[in-house]
Amino acid sequence: MRLGPESRFLGESQRLPIRVGKRVTQEEIAEHLGVSRGWYARFEAGAPAGFSVSLLNRLADLLLLGAPERAELMRLAVPALAPIILPDSTDLFRALGVVRRAVRRLWRATSEAEILDVAGEEARQLVPHAELIWVRQGELAARDEVVFLKPGEDSAARLARARDESLRLYTRDQFARLAALLQRTRVGEILSFEVFPRDIVRVVEDALREHGLAGKPMSLAVAPIRGSNGFRAGLSYSSTRPQDVTKFDRAMQSAIADFASLALK
């Protein structure tokens, strides 16, 4: 029903001209899959039928299934796969599509500023649970290249103000020690808030208290972005709900920083 009659393609296969403008039928789907209409009708009805994962993938392509629907199709059609195809798998399928788009955008970027902008924008897509995401071009830079708040979250706005206050209060020595820490962090690794120097942590805690976030759990992590001449920027996130930020989110943060580093080189 989702395939419009005017569609000229099913997946990557072109429809017969005589079929364009007509509703897609079981028979047409079966023809494109290379199976009989009777087999496909039994399959849709849930009757036992022999098929391969490859065939299921081709069917998912024809029906324009999204990542969650594709995973659900696999679970329904091959019950033995149910313990393997977990909900996180749908996140993976979805994220891979976004990562491919991010890489294409990074490779098309024509300046360092554009690469950092794209990195921040794509991180906002790939790390959805983070309340605040930003890219800072060097610890002594006068401004941030990118700052993204999670829409509709008051705590995200307060986190942004607390972060700005922290940056204003850091001494030059503290900035220098942060920069040195990031220089020692390899591409692909993430620097967590727990390893920041204690005096810098106190500045952040004071700023959080000033903006009504005292006592709340907080996570902060920075993934370095490096060009040919070394450290160029930090791709960072923070959240007052650290339990919501998964290992998968952090892996995506690291991946975007890696791809941005490659683009800079």
C-alpha cells in the first residue's frame, strides 16, 4: 500500500511500463523477487515457506522498509534470529545510513570550518540522547564553531549557559592543561569528564550550581579531531542524564570525530 501506483521502480528494478500507474500487486512483487505468486501469498499469510535472509533483504528493499521494519521482518520470518536481532540493531541500521551521509558531506566540505560544522550537525543526529553538543576549535579559540542544544530541553539550555560560564572562568593555565590533555588523547578515543584536572572540575561544578544544576549527575566527553598539523578541535557532548547516553552513542561520537580528522587531512 505504501508503494505509489505512479512509482516507476521497485527497489532498484524498473517496473514494466504497462504497470506504471497501477497499484503494486502480490504478483508483481513475486515477479521482482523471482518467486511464484502462490509462494509469496503464503509468505504474507504467515504460512511455512522456505526462504533465505538474502531474499528477505531483497523484499525489504522492494517495500522500502525502514530500519525498525526491516529488523521486525527478520524477527517474524526467522524466529531463530530473534535473540540476535535486538532493538539496538535497528539503531545500527539507521545509524549506518546517517554515517554514510556524514562521510559524503565531510568529503565534499571545502574548508576546515565547514568540516567542523558538518561534524557537529551529524553528531547531533547520531548522539540523540546528549542534551548539548558542541565543537570547539582549539581550547584557546575565541569562539565555538558549532553548538547544538537538544530541542525542547530546558536543562540543555542551562547546560549551555553553565558551559559558557566555565569557559569564561578558566585561567590560561587551565586552558593550556586542557589542550595538552587533548593533544595526548588519540584519535578514536574519548576523553571523559572524570579524567579532567580536579581544579577544572571544580570550575564546572560551580557553574552548574550557578545555573540550577547542582547535585544532578552529569556526563561530559570530548573526542579529538586532528588534522595534518595535530589537534584542531574537540567534538563534545554533555548531559544531565548520563544513563541515557549509551555506548553506541559514544561510538558514534568517536566515529564522526575520526571521519572529520580524515577529511581535514
